[in-house]
Amino acid sequence: MYKYVLKIKCSDSKGLIYKISNVLYKNDLNIEKNSEYVDNENKKFFFRARLDGTIDTNKIKHELQLEMPKDAKITLTKKVKKQIVVLATKEAHCLGDILLKHDSGELNADILCVMSNYDELRTLCERFGVTYHFVSSDNLERTLHEKRVLEVLDNYNIDFLVLAKYMRILSEDFVSRFEQKIINIHHSFLPAFIGANPYKQAHKRGVKIIGATAHFVNNNLDEGPIIAQDVIGVNHEQSWRDMQKAGRNVEKTVLSNALDLVFDDRIFVHLNKTIIF
């Protein structure tokens, strides 16, 4: 079973696979699996390998850096569970799915805590023995509310923030503190059906498919790099509540799939899209 994940992103040039393999071979490391991709339009090279062996990570990264183009970004991380905080509001379906997977050992992460701007989900979290923080947003200006949220987050060493139907728009300052570390899930109707009750709006328009999108959060609302998506068909016989129920099931699945990809270090962010191995 592999112990480390090596990821390299750099300008493309001849002989990169040979140079990488040579460094790993000289250090007696076994490549359990590797994947590579070249973006020919932008002349960028992406490489991911699962490694087994005894590793001096600083030494390996230094040797690789000497062989790679100057713009190379190299990460070599040990395969360990990610440390996450989940942010939620009132809807329980995505949070509940994450808690179940965490409880059964299916989630490659430790949930440090759950935080919400409402207190409705406390009992659910307590059933799973997960710490719950209620930070009310009532009558608070966004900057002050985010300040109180950050005061709580400062108590934890966080790899990722997961927005499990967290219905608050985050400020640029907040997002910049967790660049490419905030994962969001939303229905795929945006921007066609925005605001309150998008499923009811979609039902009135007679949509034929509904779906969900998981993405990294950036400073453009719901326009961050996409991690995972899925859709299902619907028809005229379904009420908007039927669509909402079906949509929530898709949201759970898409978010779960996205978290697996992120926590297994399978994603590169390039420009405003993802390369996934």
C-alpha cells in the first residue's frame, strides 16, 4: 500500500518522466501507480505518483527541483487523513452523509468540528460525537460574523473547509485565507434559478434534468474550479418537492465524490479548472 503522493506541475519539456523516475529510482522508491497529462495549449505538464518506501521528503523534493523546469511546483505528502471543518446552515442531508461516512471510516478525513449559523443541527452532530459550534449571524454585519467564525477556526489546524449547504456568501478576505481549501456544493440550476427555492422555480419552468456541482470556492460566486458534477432526469409528473428530494440525493453523491478526490490528493487546479487523476 502506497504511503506518499507526489504531484508535479510545470512547463512541459522532453524527458520529464525519465528525470522524475531516475530521482525516485536512485532513492530506492517504488512507484505503485503514476499518471501524467500534458496541456498542449498552455504547454503545461502534470504528474501524480503513488510512492512506497522510506522517504526524506525534503531531500526528494530538492533533487526533483534541480531536474525540473524552474516554474515547477512540487508537493510530496504522506498519505494521512485530512483535517476538516464542516460549515452548515439548516439543511441536514449533506452534513448527515458526511457524518455517516466519517463514523463508518469511509471518509479519508477527521472532522474537527461542525460550525453553523443556526443551532438546528446540533443534535445531529452530537449523535456522532462531533463538536458543534453555533455562531449566530442574526443581526450581524457579514464582516463581524466572519470574524467570530475565524476566531473559532483559529483553534484548529485545518486542511479543508467543507460547505455542506452553508448558505452564506463568503467575503474575499475570508476566501483568501483558505485559497483552494474551501469546497462547496450547490444545485446546478445556477445562475438560471437563483435565490429562494430553486427547485420550485425549476418545476415551474418544466426542466428535464436536475443536478449538482461541487467546486472550490473563489471570489467569483459559484464560479470556482469544478471538482465533480452529476445530473438525473425528471419529468412533469414530479412535484417541486419530488425534485427537491431527488436533487438533495444528487447533492450528497456529488459532494461525497468530490471529497474523495480532494482528500486523496488527486486534483490539480490549473487556471480556473481542475485536472483529476
